[in-house]
Amino acid sequence: MDVANLADLYNLPPLEWSLIQARLDAGISQAPGTGGPNRHSCWLSTINPDGSPHVTGIGALYVDGSFWFESGEGTRKARNIGRDPRCALSLATQEFDLVIEGEARQVTDPPTVAAMAARWAAAGWPAEVDETGQALTAEFSAPSAGPPPWFVYRLSYHTATALQTVEPGGATRWRF
């Protein structure tokens, strides 16, 4: 892992990735009043066909060292990822702001889809595996997810940048 201290100018030490990862492993709730600022928010940036960015809010989960999200295949984010898997995810927590860069891939393995459906259901979204075993369905989802079925995506990252939002502060970039 390559570590770059982006707050060296202020004589602050680099942040420890293990602390960032421990916070992510503890869970990221998007319910109001459960994090900061007032709640956690995730934004996914993908690349449009003309090279311009497309940014949309998502309900991501951090599981086993990756971010996971879902989307209908007709959405712009799903079409963009199908054409070019490079993307970035930004996340605001009470302790830090985080941007990760990597690649997202659709996951259709039935046991993995079922495991993720169970995780989303435990987090408050009543997701279930559809009849194909490769996608999700539910009574509702975010308007930006499009209509069901919703496919599961895993975002594997190669770069992360965090800005600590509590004392003493700091900013660090990691390349994995």
C-alpha cells in the first residue's frame, strides 16, 4: 500500500487505513440521525458515453472490503458501468469524508445475491431475491434505482482518499 499524507503542510500525521476500515466495517446507516452530517450519504460517479461525469445518490453497503449497491439495468449508472466499470464513490461520515476509486461489476452469483439481499433487509430495505436468483425485488427502492429487477454491483477499489472531519484532522490517500 502506498500512503500519501495530504496534510503534511499542517504537520498532521497520515491517517491510519485500519481506522477507516474499522469504521466502515461497523456499518454505514443512511437513516436520518444515524451519522453525520445528520446521516451518512453515498454518491456514485460513473462515466457517461461522452466522457462527462454522472453522479447519483446510492444506498451502499460496505461488506468484506468492498462497497455494494444495486440498480435497475436501465438506469444511467448501470448502463455506464456496463460500458466502462471505472467509477468513484464518495461517503460522508461523522468522522471522515471518503472518496474511493475503482471498478464496479454486476454480481449474479445466486448465493452472493441472496447474502446481499439479507444484508439490505437487515438494514431496513426489504429486499428479496427474485425468481431468477440473480437479482433483487422489493416493494420499493430509491427512485434512482429504476424498476425491478435490481442487480447487485460490487465496487472494488484501488485508491481511497479520506479527510478527517474531527480533531485533530488530517487527510491521506492510499493506493492499494
